[in-house]
Amino acid sequence: MSLELKVQEEMKNAMRAKDQVALVALRAIKSAILYARTSEGRSDGPLSEAEEMSLLVKQAKQRRDSIDSFRQNHRPDLAEKEEAELKIIQLFLPKQLSSEELVASIKAIVAEVGASSMKDMKKVMEVATPRLAGQAEPQAISAAVKAALG
């Protein structure tokens, strides 16, 4: 089942339950999907799984950035709202890797690629980024690769 169909189904459930927070988050996801489908001269076809994952990661990152900003500006009410929306978005993301699992995955990729120094970081990142998309933040992937190669 595509992300769009899952979101539509969850929107129906949220409307039945009168869950306004979930409804706002789901509408934001749906809006992003529709924008991605119609932007950049795309046909009206469905998004690939990689595009869907990228879209969800971007939505989650926006919420985390907003949470940080609201906390710094002493707006816990708005931060709580964003946290609730982030929880809804995370329902559609794969399970997040722990730091130990991330390090183990990166070490396996380094061995697979045959990387030995920081000069090989680009090769490792080209394999790690799509493979671990949605399971770890891009900054965490980059830091783990630097640690493994450094």
C-alpha cells in the first residue's frame, strides 16, 4: 500500500476519532505528497518508495527544528503541538536505528565498499545514505561514517 493510501486511511480514522492533532499532521503529509507529485514537471503518477521516505524524513526534520526553536523561545505550548505531530509522522517511518546499530551498519558498509580513509567518505555515503534513509538522520549517518573512517 502506498504512503498516500495509508495517510488517507489514517485521516479517516482521525476524523472519526476527532483527533485534531493527528489530522493536522496527516494533512501536512498529504499536502507534501501532492506537491511532490505535481512539482518539477512530474506526471501525476505515484511517488517511489525512496521519494516517499525522503518526504517523511523532511517532514520529521521540520518538526524537530520547530521544536528546538520553540523551546529556545520559551514556547512550550507550541513545542508540545509539534511533538505530537512528530509522533504521528514517525508512525510512517521505519524503526529508528540505535547508535550501536547505526555504527554496526556503517562498519558493514565500509567493509563492503572497501573504504580505508577519509578520502573514501563519498563512496561510503553514496551507499549508506539510501540504505539507511528514514532509519537514521543524515547528520548521524555522516558522523558515524567519519568516526568509522577516522
